[in-house]
Amino acid sequence: MLYGSILERREDYAMLKAIGASDRYLAGLVMRQALIASTLGFVWGALLAGISNPLLKRFVPQLSLRYTWQAALAVLVGTVVVGTLASVIPLRVLRRVYPAEVFRA
């Protein structure tokens, strides 16, 4: 998703470069997007797990699920690491954006 977003907004990033935004600033934008997306995904998954647990216990009584804060923390850390690593490819594309792309006809 992040890679597609970078490609769709290529001209916007070129405009930011044209007005003087550094590669470091643009990398920060992409990293923030990756961290927000991964964190919101974790929160959404945790909410769904919390909601589905009583339903699963009701329909499948043999199933026993136990959630601990240590497991949730491990999943959160893993999610953030994967989200950060996933931003590497879009960052490579972003570095190759040429500021003059904005002025194409």
C-alpha cells in the first residue's frame, strides 16, 4: 500500500523536492506513514481479537484462547519492525524522484 501511495503521489513528492524539502524530510514522512499504518493495523487486530474471543468461546467451547500483554507487546514490536522494513522499497523509489517532474507538460 505504501509503495502504491508513493507512486500515486510521485508528483507531490517531486513538488516538495522542488521547493527545497530534503530527502531526510521526505524519508521521515514515509516512515511516519508506515508506522501509523502498522500501529493502526495492530490496534484494529487487537480490537477484533477482543471482540471475537467471546463469540469463539460461545460457538466453540473446546477452544481456549488466552491473550497476555507480553504476547501483545511482542506482536506490536513485530508489527512496527515489519512496517519499518516495508518502507525501505518506497524510500528507494522516493530518492529517484526528480524535482523537475513537476514541470512536465
